[in-house]
Amino acid sequence: MIEQTDRLALAVPNVDEAATGFNTIFDSIIIDDAVDTDANARRVTLQWGHDQLELYQPKGPGPVADFVTGGKRGLFAGGFALADPAAVAARIEQAGIKVTQQGDRFVVYPEDLRGTGVILSPIVERERVGLMDKIWQITYTVPDLEESIAFYSDVLGVEEKLTNRYTSKVWGYHGAITWFDARKGAGLDSLEYLDPFEHEKAAGRFLAKTDGIGGIYMASVHSDDLPQIRERVMSTGGGWQESPNAVSTGFIHPRRTFGLLLGVMYYHEFDARRPTAENPDAWNH
């Protein structure tokens, strides 16, 4: 079963520009530059905090080119780490979804899984690089909350994990979060679902752009260096927005992060109000 969020993958027109942009804000570093023959793309990998960010530039026809030319946002895939990636890959295949194996990792392209690309890889402990700490949440926008929770929980093998429901009147959606380890003090690693009911707001507009299918809407990270990240964003072109309903939380506009809407916050703030088995409705308080 899935245990961690550990990477994001973006489809971009120019990987050199994107890598420079991320490294300028986060002090991330390039650790790999290779041709991904399955995706028919150049793939540049950044070490980004304890996790990784993969940037794909299409070299010709293929899933990355289809994503970029289709006018999609940059978030091509979300990555999850686990002890046995092959076991979850097999579950996905049993559901009739195409899986591509690349060594010890497995990739599902967005076109094959409701616009939500997935990368499954083994758990690896990495040294922190730069200002970011960890990716803690990957967020899907979906057309039917309960059906989507049931579908993804089944194919990803997290049906026994704690999932809490909530409603955001500020952002206009019904939401749910599946926590991979729902204990105080554990990692915040989780998968979030947003089902918009106010379609003129951001999540609703995103769902409309996907023709109502849905996709990966955003991701969230935590870092004790949040003030420095905020300053980097503001001093290099702007695009930082403070959250209206959480202390010391902000969002980086996708124009600064190559199609990635990114939430940045402190770990302790969200750990303090996370749902647990003893208090599953804490998110609504």
C-alpha cells in the first residue's frame, strides 16, 4: 500500500527554463538529465527538499506531448513511495489501467487514469536539499467525490486508511483527504479530493478546463523556511498569495512554477489539526 508522497512530475515546454525557475526559488539542484523513451521526453530530475521534482519536455509524439499540446496545466503526475510498488501496480493493471514499468518504478500516464498520472517507486531516504522540506499532499479535482474516493482507494490500495470529509465555503468545494498515516507527529502524506460546487471559483474552473473529467489540481509542501520561500517568490517576479483561512500559509501562483499551483505551509500547523482515528472530524473544527 502507498506510504508516502515523494515526487511531482510536470510537463513543460522548456525543461531548462523550468529547472532554473525552481532552483532560483527553492535552491533545489539537478540530479539527473535523461531521455525517457516511454514518455518520448527529456526528463530532468531535481532534488527538492527530501523529495524529487521531475520535469518532462516532449521530444515528439507521446503522452507528454499530448498533455502539453492539449492545453493541460503542468501537473503531469503525482508520485507515491511504498515498500512494494509492484503490488500496487498489479492492482492498477487488474482494474484495466495501463501501467509502464521503468526498472523498479511504475508509471501510469494521465490519459489512462482520469487525467491523474501516477508514479510508484520504492521508499528512499534522501538528504534535504534547499529550502523545501517535503511534499505532503497531492490534490485531485474530481466530478463526483464519493465515487472518486472509492475508485482511487481501490486501485491504490488505501481503502483501509482514514479518509475525512469536509466542506470549504471559502473555495467552493466539498473535499476529502485520505491520510497514509493518521497519527499526530507522523508524516502528513496524503491524497486530497475536491468536488467543486461553486464552478466560478478556482477548483471549479479547473474541472471545467478538463471537460469535467478532473485531474491533478495542485500539491502542498511544508517547510520551516517558508518566510525565505515567500521572499524569493516576491523578489523574483511575485506570485505569492497568503491564504485567507490559515495562519502562515501561502500559495505560489502556477505562472511562477510552470503550471504547478503549490501550497506552502508549516508542518506543525497542519499536524496540530490533522484528523486521527480518535478525532476523525478535526478538519471541520
